[in-house]
Amino acid sequence: MKSNICSISSKVDKFIDTYSMHSLTFKVPILISSVYKICIYTKNYQQKINIYTNTVNCTFSLDEFPFTNYTSIVCFGKSFNERWCVAENACRENLTVVFSFPYNVKFSSPFVNPSARPSPYSRDEFIINSNRIKFLPELPYVENSTAILCSRYLNHRMLWHNLVDFVIPIYRAMHTTNISSDCTIHAFDNDGKYGLFYANALCQNIIHENSNIYCHKRMIIGVPKTGGSQSERKLFLNYDIPRNELIGLRELMLKEANSTGCMPSREHPKVLLIKRRTKEEKRRLINSDEVSKAIHEVCPFCEVLNTDLQDFNKMQQVSFTCSVSLLIGLHGSGLTHLMWQYPSSKEQKTAVIEILPYLYTCRDWYSKLASMAGVEYFSLKTLRKNQSRWEKVSDERERSCHSGSEMCGKGWCHDFLRDQSVIVDIDQFKKLLSSIVENLTKNRL
């Protein structure tokens, strides 16, 4: 390749004198009686060619593009960590990608990180490097189909990471490249079929085993990253997701769940207080019954639901939460379901309250997600240590982690602070709730 618009035969390449985006000149050791045929293949296979010569007898022609059965590929992103590619005529075999070119091609290594998170957040064992790229003279039978090849995030068993670091990036790739649901997702990892429930709504087929070769006319390799600027510290994942993508994904999921009654009620707004089933003292709302009673007192016209969402399957959870006016829960207890809430408007308010454990101040994920989803966000901080309960740790760790809010960003304190159970201060909660209910009351007028 001598430029990004033309391919030049290797027989001519050694005689190239100068080249640019629009022209090329060459010197060849020819005789006056020689006749040469030169074919220039442009990006769209059509090019008006102006040739100026008065020294040799040359015949020029513009041929049909001869490489339709070979691989062509275009990539976005400068480094392997940012890069994702769109290929025609490509295959996946086990944990390798397979291409076919009529010329020698060498890819940078590592080539593509197929995860939605860049390293050091991704599962580096599935990064596509030179050892995972295979070349064949001719590809096996290529299906006239579209596929997306990507790996699941390390913690994809957690609802947040499954949706935000796997499903949303796939949807973004589909949205960006105009892919319909008649597609295949290749889970480029070794996690089997676990955690693919939401992804099933995106494409008709998901392949998670690694025993065969699958060739597609069009293949997306990797996905656009969900993160903005990155920190070297894994605790501080940044997210940047356009609102139109979240709203588009919501509509798709509601359709998949056959959810029809998703408009919040103005007369009797639904307030969902999320319970969390756990055998440990971890992320539990200890006085949930008191909180539920307080909601009834502040908003007597509200429909109050104190619910464990684990009682429903995934699509039932979507249907159950889509009409909620106010979602309330502890950090990490299912607040990702705010994605299915109706976007807030002047006429129809929707909101979420995140209850934060004592001194847990270092992640703003749900605040950002609410902003991107168009749902109003409020937080309720736990202000006193005696409002908290936790699983037994060493006295030294407990003292250190409770010494100040800056400890939230420390590796050995983060999970401890995040996983604390909470006793909500009812007076503090009522004060916050009253301001939110005032807007819900306006909806009724």
C-alpha cells in the first residue's frame, strides 16, 4: 500500500518515484516499443485517471476490483487499547481471528483489545496480538452475515459491569455501524454462556464456545470504549456514554421484555425501595421497613414497593422498574436499573436516591449514569459510624478505613467501605424525600 486510496502491484512498486493522495510518478527501464498495463484500484473502486506521457507507448486501463473474496479492514483509534475495527471477509477460530490477503500484511502487536475497557481494566489474556492473528490463502465458506467480536469485562457477573462494560459497548458498535439485530455476537473469552442474558436482546445469535471456525462477510472486531480519560488506578473507572445510546438501548430492552405499561403514573407515582438478599452483613439496608414507612408518611398518594429484584428474572426486572418514578437503594444494590426508568421531564419527573455507606465518597457512577439516562439524581450520605454494620475485619483495618473519607480511594479500604450495611437516619431521609415528593405532587396537578 502506497497511500490510503490506492493499491499498487508489487511489480511496479520498486519503480515508484513519487506518490501522493492524488498522483504518482514512476520510472521504468522500458523500450519505445514496450506496452505496459497499469491498474489502479481506488477506495471506492472508481477513479478518473489522467495520464501524461510522450515518451513511451503505454496502454492504461481501469479494471474491476479483483479482491472481493479477500479481507479488507478499517480501524478506529490510535493504540490497541482504543482501537476497534470493521472488517469484511473475516473469521473467528477459537481465540484467534483469521484473515486472507493477496499480499503480505503485518499488524502491530498488540493489535486490538476486544474488551470495552482499556488496559489495565480489561482482561489482558484476551487481547488480540500477533499470535492471535492467522492468515489463510483462502477463507472457508463466508456467511453473508454480520458479527461482533468482543470479550466480557472481568467483573461481568456484576449488574453494572455486565450492562455498562459489555452490553452498552456492543449496542454502541451496532448503532455506529448500522447493524440490525440479525447479527452474531462472539464472546471472545472462556466464560461460557454466563452473563449473556441482556446481550441476547441485541443479536439473534451468541457464540461463546471456541471449537469451530466462523466466517462472516462483515465483522466488528472489538467495540468502542465506554470510558473517557483513564486513571492508572482501577478503582476510578470513568464513563462517557451518549444519552441517545442509553435511550435507544432502553427502548430495545423494553421491546424485548414486552413492556407496554412503562409510563410513570402521575396520580400514584411508584416508589421502589430495593431490598438486597444477603446472608452476610454486606450492602444491606438494615431498617428498610422504617424507610418504607417514612415514604408512606411523606407521600401518602405514592405506591410504595419494598422489593427484592432477585425474585424476578432479568426481563421481568426491566418491566418492573420501567414505570418507577423514584428508585431508592444502596450503592451497588441494583441501582443500575435506573437505566429502564422513563427520562425525567418538566411534565413527568423521575428520580433516583443513592444511599451511600459511611465515608464511601469515591465513586460517582450512578450520578453519571442518571445524568446520561436523563433521570434526576440525589444522594443520601451516612454521616455517622454508628449507622453502619460490617463483616468482621481486623481492628487495624477498621480503624484505618474509618479514619477519613480519603481512605475510600485506598485499595484495601475501598471494598470494606463500599460493602458496609446502613441504618438510614429517618429524619435526614424524610427531609430529602420531601423535596423530591414536592415535584411528584406537581405532576399530579
